[in-house]
Amino acid sequence: MNNYYRNQQFNRYYSAGSEARQLDVRQPVRKPETRQNAALKTRAEAQMKLKLVSVAFIMFLGLAAIMFKQSSIVNTQNNIAVIKGVDNEIDSIKAQIAENIDSKYIEKRAIEHLGMVRPKAHQIIYVSVPKENYTVQYIN
């Protein structure tokens, strides 16, 4: 019997063929869970889920704030572009007005487009205005 036991021991660690021996796969020993341990584990899991949800919510709020700021920046840039376009248009209108105020331009336009002519010497009447009818202008 002693020899049999020794052969069993030997066969367990040594294989005579080219085939690999099968390993003893043992399950790890688990301690039985008590109600208190299970409650603590579920509470810890619930706290972890709450932390994850709160972090996700805070990140969502941060991204929403960033998107809002970005859209307001784009809106402001568009408004600036519109204002610059209007400002350029105002400048071109001012240039046209300054060009058209010139007395030579007005006379030329009156003669060519409106058919007006210069008055003759007998059509000119001079009027004298008394000093009391003048408008007084004060410079502020």
C-alpha cells in the first residue's frame, strides 16, 4: 500500500508521455457574506453610482455653459460684422454727400439735368435786409 501511495504521488507530478498534465483548478475560498457586509457593499455601490451621476451632470452643465458662451461669442461677432458693414455704407454715403455739396457740381447738374440757365442781368434784384432781422448764433 505504501508503494501504491508513492506511485499515486509520483503520477500526480510526473507524466511519462508528451501530453501535458491537467492542472488542479481550485476555486478560491469565499467567505460567506453576512447581511451587514451585503448592506455595506450595496450602500458603497449606490454611493459610487451617485458620484458618477453627479460628475456626469456637472460635466454636462459645464459643456452646456461652454456652448452657450461660444454661441454668444459667435452672435457678437456677427453683430460686429453687420455694424462694420453699416459703418462702411455710412462712410460711402458721407463721401457722396460731400462730393455732391460742391457748388460747381450742383450748378453743372442744374444746367445739364434740370435745364436751368443762369439769370440775366435784368432778372437779378438785390434786397437789403436790416440788421435787426439777422439771426444771432451763439457758439456753445
